[in-house]
Amino acid sequence: MVKLMTYAGAVAVDAPGTRTGGLPHTPPAFEWPRCRECAGPMQFLAQVSLADGVAGSAGLLSISMCQNDPGLCDEWDANAGGNRAFVFGADPVHVATPPDDGITLLDECCASRFVQVDVEGYLEAAEHWHEQTNRPVQDVLGQVGGQAAWLQNDETPVCGSCARPMTFLVQLEEGHDHRTSMNFGGGGSGYGFRCEPCATAAFLWQR
């Protein structure tokens, strides 16, 4: 069984729950992440309610990535400092304000509708949904839970605190419209992970 995220229309930039784009919900003391390479502020990509991926969980996975000089800040790498992922505990309600400099926001904030598809693999599930609904496959925004569908080799990150492999939480596609989409190198996928005991998170993308 695969749990797909599908495009459910544009929503307000401060909408609660799982979405791509908009403004992140964070703890009050949160500081907008900056790229380790260029020092510019990162672009907020998505927030994922942990309860959508793991029943009974609370909190959010929040993902940002540098887009100030795409391709030069190693923003695809989980450890190079060109992206950041955070796990916030109890569902945060503070709406962060982006800095005035840099590229910080996507051009659309997209709601997600979840669809359970009774097949084994994510790629098969996306194709099955497309055939059953006659909607474009680009309207599949990703998946939550399950198994990562790697485009290259398995790059599951290890936790920087305990050195154990992290747990896969979400796979993100670039978006339903290339004019407002994330930049994963053109046709790539992003992968979000967490270490539950250490409350750490990581993100990377492949194409």
C-alpha cells in the first residue's frame, strides 16, 4: 500500500498541515535557515505533518533548500549545508517571517490530498492513480511513509547524533506546474528523513 500526496489546489500561505510552499509553521524562537556555502537564506519547500506518515505521531517535518545560486551550494546533499530539515515536536502554530534578502518562497502554496493505492511501489502507485483518475501524473506531489523510490542509489542518511540510519518520511516531486515548482534538477525527487529518538531530520534530492 502506498500513500500518495496529490495536488488539492492552492491554499493560504499559512494553511495548517501538510503542504508545499507558503510560510513555515515553527516554534516562536525559530531562525530562518541560511546556506552554509553562500550564507543566503534558504527557500522554504514543504512541511509534512508527522501524523500523515506515522499514525499517532505529532509535530511537523519542515524542509528548506538554498536557491540563491542553484547548483553551486550542493543543495542536493544531506550533509553539505545547502539544505535544512527540522522536526518540530507538538504541532507548531507560529508563522515564520522570511528575511528580505535571497530567494525564500515558492510561487504557489499547494494543499495535499492523500490517496491510498493498493500496489507495492510508489512509481506504480502514481501511474495507477493517473490511469484511474485521468489526472496528470504531475499532480502527484509525492508520498508519505512506506519505502523511498530512489532514482539513483540508496542514500539513506545517518543521524548526526546517534549514527543510526534515519527513517524515511516523505518523497517530494517538483510540483504540478513547472512555473511554481521546486528545483530538484529538472525531474528529480526529494527525500525527507528523521531520527525519532534524537529529534533530528535530513533532506536530499536525486535526479
